[in-house]
Amino acid sequence: MKLSEATLARFAREVAKFPPEQAQSAVMACLSIVQQEQGYVALEAEKAIADYLGMPVMAVHEVTTFYNMYNQQPVGKFKLNVCTNLPCLLRDGGKALAHLEHKLGVQMGGTTADGLFTLQQSECLGACADSPVMLVNDRHMCSFMSNEKLDQLVDGLKAAEGKA
Ligand code: FES
């Protein structure tokens, strides 16, 4: 994969934030840039980042696979991550995930046919007391997600996209 000049310029700005011998510290930023531009991080992109930063491809892959904010394949416009760690499972996290599976008609990990939603589970989001909790597009935290609130969220996003 050949990275564009614009992408390389963005990489360079991130690498410049660290001492020259610590260029690898920019790996997360470079992964985020690729994901912003392409929607996900393909294996070829990991290789290109590894080459750019002078680190093993496996070390880049380890970062990509450790954090579920990095998409390893294309996802829908709205990525819904429901926390299913034990504290949340004890407080209806599993039920929230099951409700979304039913409402969206996809299994966990799947993407709706219209490309609007990808449903995933997540590790602890640090808000166990607010369960059920979820993240939308890795940024927007939603707490106390009852079935009614889940319906409102999904219906609202669909309406905003003209697919209600
Ligand atoms: S276990 Fe779900 S937020 Fe902590």
C-alpha cells in the first residue's frame, strides 16, 4: 500500500512530537489517521505504518488488535459498542446487546445490510455504575441504556440519515 503525500505529512507531524529515536510512539496516532481516511486499518496499512515507523509489522498489529477503537475491517456509519464485561453483564449489559441484535437484525460483530450500523461488544468502558453502557463511534458515551433508550438512539440515528 502506498500512502498519499497528505497522509505522510500527517504522520510526520505526529512523529515530530517525539524524540527521533522514539518514532514508534506515534503508532497509535498513525493508525487513527489511516482509520479516519479509510474507515478501517487494513493489514497492508499496518505494513505501511510499520515501514514508516521502522518497527515490526507484528508490533503494529498488536496495537490494532488490542484496542477495539481500531476497525480491522469496514464498519457501518455508526459503530455501536456495548460493554459486556462482568460488572455490566450483571446489570443488563447482555440484555442491551441482545436487544440491539434483535432491533438491528444482526448478530454481535455484524453490520446492517444498509451499512448504517455495526454492532460490537466492548471491554470495560470505565462506567460500570451506569450500566448498560455503550460507545457510539468510539467517542460518544451512552449510559443507563434501557431498551427504550436504545430504541430512541437507533431510531434517531436512522431518522437523521433519512432511513427511518
Ligand atoms: S464493566 Fe462495563 S463499564 Fe465497566
